[in-house]
Amino acid sequence: MAGRPRGVEDAVILRAAAEVIGRVGPAKLTLAAVADEVGIVPGTIVQRFGSKRGLLLALAARSAHSARTAYERVRGRHDSALEALLAMAVESMSAAATPQSYANHLAFLCMDLTDPEFHEHALALHRERGRVIERLLTEAVAAGELAAGTDVAAVRDSVQTAIAGAGLTWALDRHGTLAERLEREIGTVLAPHRPQGSEHARTSTGR
């Protein structure tokens, strides 16, 4: 078997694939476009991933793996568990900088929902993010950022729903930035669970 071409890591190619999807969507993505983005020949991508489908499956698998390491990435940058939660939510939607790029990545999600192989990775991604959210919420309860007795599992589900809904409604009404919308929607979910008398109990997560 021929050795793998050196000089470009798989992660670089996968990031380029995500960039191309953001611009044109998964249906219009070509190996040539991804190769141009990286500065390699399409044959290198074929050797690494086999086909366009193989490339997209590898991108889906990478997203699930990235979710497994999300806690370590965000927690070390924030003293507050809820600030880390918001940072993770913003990171998870960072590829959708514009309504158009959101729509193109949403088209990729539609593949996740209809193709069993893609769905496996999407479900893993969803579950891993849920675990991180639940861990951060549990830490927030322990630190007094959320009220004692908060049903962490129920709030986790509401937060995940808020993140998904924030992207769609923002792409439709286009008010402010997606990060601002995420902060508002997550803040609305968390407000009833803030300790009584907290300055954030009726507002947002909190700046």
C-alpha cells in the first residue's frame, strides 16, 4: 500500500470541507473544491477518504469526537460553569456565521436525519453535547449558579432544544448575531432555575 501523502493533516482537509459546505452546501461540495481550499490535488483526498461520501462521513465522525473534548476546551477558560455552557453553545454553532452558511450546514443535518450512517454520527454528537451540558449544569448547581434541586436532566434537554431553535429563528429573522441569540435563549431557559434573588434570575446567563 502506498504511503499517505505528507504535509497536510486529515484535520486540515476536514476543516476545509466544513468551510466549503458553509459556502455551497453538501450537495454542491466537490472534492476539487475542497482540494483547492487546502492547496492539494483531489487525488490526495480520494486516497485519504475514498470518495465524497467518505469525506463527509469522516467530517461527521470528527464532529462527534470534537464534542467529546468540548468540556476540556471550554471549562478551562471560564470560572463560571454557565459561562462555559454558553461558550460551548456558541462554539457548536461557530460554522454558521451567516444565515446562508447556517442553511448550508442545516442541509448537512438533513443528511444526518435520513441516512443511517450519518445519523449514527449525528446521534453520537447530540449525546456527547448533552453529557457536557449536563455536567456543566451539575457544576452550576454545586456552585450556587443554579438553585439547589434543579432538575438537571430536564434543563439539559431544554438547553439543547434552545440551541437548535435559536439557530433556526435567527436565520429566519436575522436580528443581531447568532451568539447574541444563543445567549438570550439559553438565558431564558435558565432564568427560572437561578437562585431566588439572583441578579440573573429574570434575565440572561449573564453579562
